[in-house]
Amino acid sequence: MNSMLEVKNLKTGFDIDGALYHAVDDVSFSVKPRQIVGIVGESGCGKSVLSLSVMKLLPKGIGKITNGEVIFQGKKLEGLTDDEMNKIRGKDISMIFQEPMTSLNPVFTIGSQLTEIMLNHGDLSKKAARDMAIQLLKSVGISRPEKIVDEYPHQLSGGMRQRVMIAIAIACQPKLLIADEPTTALDVTVQAQILELLKSIQEKNDMSIILITHDLGVVAEMCDEVIVMYAGKIVERTDVDSLFHNPQHPYTKLLMASIPRIDEEVGQLATIQGIVPSLKNMPTIGCRFADRCPSAKPECKTVIPQLAKFEEGHEVSCLLFESSYPKESVR
Ligand SMILES: Nc1ncnc2c1ncn2[C@@H]1O[C@H](COP(=O)(O)OP(=O)(O)O)[C@@H](O)[C@H]1O
Ligand SMILES: [Mg+2]
């Protein structure tokens, strides 16, 4: 098997005031076994919507996949019923959300939330599940797990709650973990510990990870491949080395330049002018980044660029590259 996950031409839209607006627009990528793929981009670029689409956890009646397919271990997910999807979710694919407090249930103990998933997906006695819960808490670096197992989420620190979320996510040894900004809410030291933990679990369990972050330092530390998203589209995809040493898309270059550096004065910090367009204000023609792009040429406002090969394993969607012109366009 050469792909753990394949996403092909995925489009996800939201119904806003009776009209459909796409937050993910024609996105294709794949994740290989044991690979860590990073997804980066500013807030509002569609990273979370993309992961919720893969998990089929879009808000019902509001968000829907309008095109494309998601293939997990060779199996198409779109035809599956809620029941069938429930069997996959948590067991084969699981997800860690940005804010652990909102995804842990405040009225249940840590232990019952951990054992619930194991009892749902496995054939275990309650006692065995509780023992496993304690083992899992220990494996994610929680000291005194015998005590924590009977506590409630609000009794734990942010870092501890995120460790619990990781324990829940890996309880059934999923093949794919989607971690959506797993450390954003945490302070820097805890952040480093959590990332180290994820990496060690990934190696031990032979797991693939989709790691969503706006922190390029995290990408450098963790990822094999990186997808750069802007306004619902992939603008660049490459391995982590060339992301840092040979970025091509003007947006990627600006993201790289906005990493604070220790040897720089804060005043010199490069930021990207303007903001990510909201769904209702998404440009319908031309490149979505054109308005903010320092390298934009006149046709960037009229021709929609295509994601195309720049070099082996490296794709860019930008009209500065001949290959990104749509085949049918007349210049
Ligand atoms: N439930 C929703 N209803 C309407 N619009 C939404 C909803 N969730 C997300 N969006 C919009 O979709 C776009 C992408 O959002 P999101 O995927 O959360 O961005 P990111 O995770 O990259 O910060 C944003 O414009 C956001 O406002
Ligand atoms: Mg998000």
C-alpha cells in the first residue's frame, strides 16, 4: 500500500444565508504510511474544515462536501453510513483538536472518557479497559495515573488535558492521527513535550500524522512533507527541506519571513499585508492571494493558477511559473 490517505479534488462548502461558499476548494494530497504531513497557513485558510471533511465531522445541515473523494487505506469514505464511519473514527483515524477543554466532556471522569472509546471499539471487560486507561495515561507522561483516571477535566492543567486528549486519540492505535493545532493553546515548554510525545508515539505505533499548525518551527521539527494552504486552496506542497531552503510561492516565502528570529529586532519582523478573505469575499477569478502578493502581475487578477510540478516532489500554484497556467488559457 503506498497511501494511507488520499484526498482527491475535495470541495467543502458552507451554507451561509442560503448560498453555498467553499472553504476548501479542489484540494488533493496524500499521506503515506508513517509519514507526517504538515498543513500550514494563516488562520481562516481552511485547515480545520479540511480535517473535519476527512473525518466527516462537518456541522450537519451547514457544511457539506460538494465534490471529490477521501480514500482511507484504499477504501472510499464518502459512501459510508454514520455507523460505518463511527467504526473508523477513533479506531483507524482519530483526531486531536486545538482546544482540549471543548472536546473533553466536563461531566465525565478522564477514565470513563478513555474507557468509552476502548469499549466501543474493542472487546474488553470494564476492568481491563480501566487498567488500559491507566497504562495509556502513563504512556503519555501523566504521573499518578491511578489518581488522574478518576478526576474530571477541570481538575487538570491545559498541558495535562492535552495529554489526555492524545491518550484518547491513540487508545485504539489508529493508523492515522489528525492533530489540529495540538499545541497552540499551550505554553512553549509544554508544547515541546507534547510534540516529542506525538513523535515517539508515531514511531512506536507506525502511525501517519496530519499535523495542522501555523507554527513553522513545529513543521521543521516534526514533518516530512508540507502543504501550504491559502484561502481554501493548496498553493505549495513539498518536502520539509525544500520548504525551508527553496520555497517558491510568494505566500510561502512571506510565511517563512514572518518566523521571528532570535537575532532580529522585533520591529523588523516581516508580516504579510492584509488579511485572508472571508468566504463571502473570496475572489472568484484570478489568484486568491493576488491582492496581498508583492509579486503579482496583471494576469494574476484574472487567471486562476493551477497546482503544478515545479520539480520532483515539489508543486506550486502561482503564475510566476509557466506550469501553473491552466492548459486552456490563452495568453
Ligand atoms: N461552521 C462554519 N460555518 C461557516 N463558515 C465556516 C464554518 N467553519 C469554518 N468556516 C469558515 O471557513 C473558512 C476556513 O475556516 P477554518 O478551516 O476554520 O480555517 P483554519 O483552520 O485554517 O484557521 C473560514 O473562512 C471560516 O470562517
Ligand atoms: Mg483551524
